[in-house]
Amino acid sequence: MEPILTKNEITELLAAIKTGKVLADFAGNGSHSSKNIIHATEVNLFRSFESNRGNAEMRIPNLDLIIDSFTRKFSTSLTNTLQRNFAMDREEIAITDFQQSLLDLKSQGAVGIYSVAPLKYGCLFHIDTLLAFTLLEIMLGSSLSNESLALDRNLTTIEISILKTVMEEICHDLQKAMRPIIELQPLLTKVESNFRLVSIVEPETEVLVTSFKVRIAGEPCGQMQLIIPYLTLEPLRKKFKEFATFTQASSNSWSKVFAREALEMEIKMTARSGLIDMTIRKILDLRPGDIVDLQYNPEQPLTIMVEDQPFFLAIPGERNGKKAFHVTGHYSNRLGGVHVHGNT
């Protein structure tokens, strides 16, 4: 005889089934089925949206717009300087501490240390090993290759000196990107491959980290990162917030551009003397010499079609030996098709 569960044991079993700790379905041999247990957790969809958005955009509003501007400018500078088709894609702006941001670089590639007067603390731009050796190969005159070169070694002093030429270009593009917020004076103070010697703030200081994926002719060729302390941008938070109004006001000018360009668009106008409905059979039965009655009164004005829409009324005629029409008014369905404002 099988053992009988007590009242307390039955209550515990029902509670376990309700929470998902015990499955209600059993296999035929008496054991539990092999289905995975999926525990349900309560999710606040609004809070999830906020966390996915990232704190950086809330801490420094519109910072992404400035960084996007820098991304476009620097990719253009690389293309013009190295005569290769560079493109950059910005990833999400993350927040971490300074020490962790350096550890994430895994001591690979090179770090440029920049001062950003009149702001404090400066910023860092990191070029990973793949991008560093790709740039070096191009700068040293190698032919275009489908495969980027990534050597498993640290950069030499000579190679770092060569990379300074490209990393100094960052100063000009960063200055132009930040101009709507502040007139910066970025300066490359040092390029370092030993990351233990890199220090612009305390290890626990909060920093904003932005990653860029770099491509040549559509092919990935490495990554670059911008590391900037929050304390560097915090004094400009109000100006960053006001920058949204500035960009919105600038975007309003596009409506004027579209309106101006729309006036120069070419459209098709047709002078229609009549309109009839015919069946397919009657059309197929037409022969040379047949006459089709348009039910058109020659004394009534023509309908001028603008892109298949009736718009004007006009009188047919000739001018300089060519057929022409004289616009007499606007077409109006409300007035039965005849609505004359006067000769135009």
C-alpha cells in the first residue's frame, strides 16, 4: 500500500507546484519529465527600458549627438589623410570606473592621453592592436590588403611615434565636434603602450566609455575607445541640455529647404478635352477609321490635369504656330467643374 501524505505535506506540495519548484507533469515511468524548469520573475517594463537606455545619456544629455559628430568628422579625416575609405560606427556610451576601463583594454594597443583645456582631467583615446597595426601598414606604404594585420606583441617606440600623426588628428575633430558646447583646446600630451603608467584621475573615479568600430572599404579593421571622466563634462551639463534646443532650431530650417526644393520639381501637365468609359470588348473592336465620341462641348474649357489631378480650366488655341491653352481659372468639383477666377 502506498504511503498517504499528511495535510501539511499536501499543502507544501501544492505550494511547490504553484511556484514551479515541482512540475505537475510526470513521465510514464513515474519520474519527472526532462523539461527545463523556467522560473518566472516580475519585470517592470518601464524600469527595464530605463536601464537598457544607459545612465550616460541621462547624466550628460545630448552627449551622444556630440560624439556622433566627432565620429563623422574623424572618419572623414582618416579617409583624407590615409587615402582609404574609412567608416566608423559608434556603440552605446557606458559608465564604469577609471580602473575598470583600463582593465577592459587588456593592455593591448596604444592609449593617447589628451588635455582638454579649459576643462580638467583630460580624456583618453585607445586604439586596439588590430587598428594600430592596420594604420601602421597603411602609413608605411603597404598595398591594400583584404586581411588586416594584428601581431601578437606590444608596439615599439618607433611605431608609437608614427601613430602620433593619426592620433593628433583627433584633436582637430574633437575641437570641431565640441564647438557648439565649448571652445576646447585639445592637445595630445603622450601616447603610451604601458597602461600601468596611464593615470588622469583616481582609480575609482566614474568615467564614460564610448567604443567605435572602424571599417576600411566595409571590412572591420579594429576598434577605438574614448574614455572621459564624468567630472570633465559635469560642468557643461547645462550647456549639453540646452544643445537639444539648438539642434531642434537648426532642424527646423530643413522644412524651408524642402519647401524651396519642392518649387523646383518638374511635374506633368495634361490638357484633357474629354473623358469616356469603354468596355474592354469595345476597345478590342476598334478599327482604323472608327470615330470615338468624347461627349465634349468645344465651347466649354479644357480640364488641365496636374499629375492626374484636375487643377485648372483653360481655353485651347495656338501661339507662335504651336498648340497652347489659356488658363481661365481653377477646377472645382463643388461648382460642377467650372470655377473661373479670371484670366491668368
